[in-house]
Amino acid sequence: MKYFAVFLPMKDEEKSKKYRPEHLSFLQEKLEDGYIFAKGPFVDGSGGLVIYTANNFEQVETMVRQDPYVINGARGYEIHEWGMTVG
């Protein structure tokens, strides 16, 4: 498995508030399916970060495009493969 850092920059704060429950439900589903390593908002309100685990970029992009935040224009997205190191 590879790791992918997905930045979800804020596009529309009101839409972000409106679709937050759906977004969190989506992330919980992906977490339970084993596709999420870590997730959380930026404390400055500029968006958030999700670290996905997947076989390839295309698999991650397919999932990200299903996120209610992305579908409804609340957030943009930027995906980068992440070479995680420990220690």
C-alpha cells in the first residue's frame, strides 16, 4: 500500500458547514474500509488533510471525487503521494 496526502482547501465556508456531517460520514466509511491513515482540519480554518492508503493515485482520486465536500464545491483537492518515514 502507498500513502497519499490529500489537501482539501476551503472554497466555500458556508457549504463546508452545511456538508460537514456528510463529509464526516464519508470519511468514517473510508476509515472503516481501511483507506484512511489519518485525517483532520487545519486549525486556521483553511481546510483539512486526509492521508489515504491505496494502491495507486487513481484509486485515491476516485474516492476523493466522491467526498461530499468535493461534490458540492465546499472544498477543492490536491493529491500527493507521500513517502512516509518514521523516526
